[in-house]
Amino acid sequence: MRSGAKLNCAPRRCRGSCARGQPSGIAFNHAEASADWLYHRRMTFPDAPSITPTRAQPTLVFVFGTLKAGFPNFAVNRGRRVGGVFRTVQPHPLYLMGERCVPWMIDVPGSGQCVAGELYQVDAAALAAMDELEGVGRADGYQRKALQVQGDDATVVMAQVYMKHTEQVTQGDVRHGPLAEYTLEHAALYRKRGEQAY
């Protein structure tokens, strides 16, 4: 450093939220600081191993109906399957509903049977595609919520599952159920939106 040169230690003002414990009026931009740290690390230690940001963890999704392997909407399921059969820890009603015989699991824990299905690791894009198919956010769609499911080896995990509210169920629309498992025999009755039933 040249003689007489001054070191500029003035704090930068944050364009985002302030970290807890920072003095009033002074904030810390974590993204900028991280980028600065990586830049100075490369300049100071050019032979050091590079640091790659970790990828987002996949979401576990439990599917019990048309998104299962070999079933009508499996093409939408771009997840990676976790081996074995999984079942809901608590019983839930599973019905075939309406003229299209759509499988609905109803959010009434303790009623019905423990439902069998498959578990998948799903990235953000695949999860968004599933949400679109299941109508998440629509008044007539499914809700996605966390639920405990158990594998063949008794391992219990939390997974996302698509369910219906009790207010969406009309008893006159129940065609079959409650079921313990949605089978290919049930899937043969299923019709996608707009398909003609014969």
C-alpha cells in the first residue's frame, strides 16, 4: 500500500433485507458478498479447487393414481422412482369419482384405508408439470400437502401428495371405493378430459 493511502472501509448499503445484528442503516447483501468472496478467492488462490453451488434438493412426491408407472398420466411424471411400494401411514379415503372415474384421495385422515402408491424424487420443473396436471391452485383442482408414507422396509418419510378437500366430494359422484390401491383395472375405467366414454 502506498504511503498515505487511505483504506476505504465504508460499509455498503444493502439493496435487500438487513441481516440480524447489523447496525441500524447498515445492511449486508449476501449475493454480492458471496460473489466478491469467490472472485478474491480465485485471485488469491488460483490453484484451489473450484466451488460449485449445490443443486436444489429434489422433492419427494407420493403418487397413488394415474401418475404411477404404466398408468394413464405417467408421461407427465418425470421423477426418479424410489424403489418399492409405499403406503400412507394413516388411512385415507380413495375413491373413483364421476363419469371419468378419476382417483381422488380425500383429506380425511383416519377414514378409509392405508393407500398404496409409488414414491418419486422430483425436480422443480417436473413438480410444476405435476401441479399443472392436478390443477393445483384451481377451485376444482387438487391441493398438494405433506403426508407421511411408509416403505416396505418400514421406513417412514414425508412426501408431497395430491388430495381433495371434503367439500369437493359429492356422494352421488362416488363410483368405487374406498380403495386400498388404484389398479390397472380401475385405470381402464379412467377417461381424460374431453375423451369419449364407450
